Amino acid sequence: MKVLILGAGEVGFHLAKRLSQETQDVILIESDPDRADFVSKQLDVLTLVGNGASLPVLGEAGIADAGMLLAVTSKDEVNLVASMTAKSLGVQHAVARISNPEYYDKDSALSRERMGIDLMINPERECAKEIFDLLRSEIATDVVPLAGGRVQLIGLRVKTGAPVEGRTLEQLAAELEGHHYVTVAIVRDGKTEIPKATSVIRAGDLVYLLSPSTEIGDIASLAGYEPSGLRRVMIAGGSSEGEHLARILGSQGIECVILDHDRRHCVKLAERLPHALVLHGDATDLDLLEMEGVAGIDGFVAATARDETNILASLLAKTSGAQEVISLVHKFEYLRLVPRVGIDASVSPRMSVVNAVLRYIRKGKVVAVANLTGIDAEAIEFTVEEGSEITSKKLRETHFPKDAIIGIILRGNDMILPRGGDQVLSGDDVIVFALPSAIPKVEKLFA
């Protein structure tokens, strides 16, 4: 399928990279000549310089025979005009990245339904939901709900002295027979491994597990953590992400404190968030953080507009004793840095857009897709259709890619932790964890 991507920023670049790895025909349109030149040297995609909302530019890019347009520039208006133009020219799928609530609220005159755009993605709201899931999990670097919330993919770092340290997965399966989880990836020294039975868990490893949601609480102690409750959260920065998060926390009865350096913005936030305590102050002021009780806080979220401020504020909060610290990160290159400096987790609004787009692109047999901030991998949930190649043999006889693993098979109300003698049946939901190189082969097996 030919895919036109508007905008070669962080989101457009990452989408173009991922889709080109999966042999999609990708054409990238970027208005900045220097950025377009950079992308053309980094990726094996056709890059055009021009305004993505311009009809001649879209015509030059081959809009007439494109199957999908992904408008992900930083400008809402460009994304809206380009998407509407694409739909009027017969493009089957148009996706727009939109931040302004005036454009995506259902009652708006410019809503998705009224303009005929297939999908509008709001990065700030998606990001706030992800942060809340991380706060609730207490120990996770990533949390992704799958199978309608019945299963969770969780990433966590193994502490020294943890019960799982030094054990192979085969040993753990025998010793922890009552625990129903599957280790789908191990990240060590920045390298991702799809594990085998002989793989050993070491202290400092970032491990990714699939587990029934009802058993997530049991995993903390296995990794060396003592679980605690979420009662009070401090948010550094009254950004859109911070405000959305405060609303979610308030709806759950969780105490929330917001710090922001702009006095006028604090007044507006206080009016819009009656259940939150809004304070005027600098998130990197250690004296202020300590005075407001950061040492006893259950969760600290750095959500300013500047990555550097977020990372510094997170480090100050962590060293002062905050239980769980999460940093908002806009630049993709910083995502791998955050866990290395001691911050518990990072969330990216731009990665939230990527995840939402990939979920839409693969809809149909694919129920859900999750791109993870810590590693270059995806969790994909398939609904197995009759006649799919994966149903023809037992798993041990299937030539499943080595850089992918079947984590859980859902059959009605049953959750099956797959073994070699199991066979996937039509109607099953199957959760697969895969590196990019394996995704085309995996999709073929489920086609």
C-alpha cells in the first residue's frame, strides 16, 4: 500500500522508518528542505519538499493512487486541510494529528465526523492516559492494556537480590508454577532479546512480561519491589498533558498537586481544576519540592514543555525520595537516556501518536498495537481468522520468526500460556511480541 506521510518531525520520521521496514511504499512530504534532506539520507523512502496541504504537492506525491494519508505535522490546520483534501480525492484512509480541542470535540463544527476524517489523534490525552496507567502500576517502565484490559504488557527493571535474579526462564517456570505470566523480552545494555528457555534474568535487566491483569500485583515482589498505594501525586508543569492527568486523578479521588512557573497560567488551572492544589513555583527548585513534601509523594510526574527541565526535575524528585518518578519526553533520542539516569519511566506524546496510527493501520485482524518507549519492538494482538496459516500446525511445527514470540492465547474466557504442543484455532485472540524485522513474517502467518 502507498502511504503518504506529511511532516518529517519526530512522529513522521518514526512512522516512515517503521513502515518502510515493513516494506510499505512510503512517501514523506516535508516543508523544511534541510529536514527533508536529512531524512532522505537516513531512510529508504521517497522524500518531497513542499507544503503538505498544497494540492500540487499532493499530486506530485501521487495522492491519486495512495491508500492512506498520515498528516502528522505539528500544525493542526495543515493536518486538517491535507486530510480533507485527501478524502475529497478518494484516499480511503486519512489520519490527522490534532491537539486543539476545538477540532476534535464531538460537538465542534470541525469535528472528525463532520469533516469526514477517519481518525483524529490527540497526543496530550493519549499521553495522560498512559501516565496514569504507569502510576497505578507503581513499578513499571511501560504498561499496555491488551485483550480489553484482561491482559497487561508490563516492563520493569529487576532489582539486585530479587527472587528472579540469576534464574533461567525454564527454572522460573518450574519454581513459580502458580504465576501466570510470560517473559516476552529482555533488554540488557540497550540490546533487546526475545528470550529462550535458557535465558537468564540478571539484576538491572529491563524485562517485559505479559500477565493477566488480576495478577499484575504479584509481579512486584518477584522483581524485588515492595508494593504501595497511590494516594498523592505531584505534577511539575501545567501543560496540556499535566492538566489532562490532573483531571483523571481527580476523577479517581487521588490527591493532586500541580507546580507551574507561570503565575497567570496557575490562576487559570486553579479555576479549571477545583480538585487539585495549584502552586506557583519552579519545578527544579529543590527547596520548594522538599517544602511541598516530595519525599513522601507516591508519584511525581514532570510534565513541562521542556525535556531538559523534566529530566532535571525528575532527578531532583527521585533523589529526594519520591516513590515513582515519570518524565514527559518529547525528543525520541532522550527516551533511551531516561532509565539510564535513574528515572523510573518516561512517556512520549509523539510515541503515543505513533502507537495510535499503527493501531489504525493494522486494524482488522489486528486488535491492538503497542510501540514501546524503551525498546524498538511491538506488542500486537491478533484475532485469528479461519484459514490463517498459523492454525495449520502445532506451534512447535510452525516456522515462527526467532525475533518474535507468542505470549498469550485467549480462547473464550480461557487464557493459555502457549507451549510447543498447543495449536492456535480460528476465533482465538493471540498476543505476539516482535522486533520490527519479524513483523512482516508474523503478519503473514496470521493473514
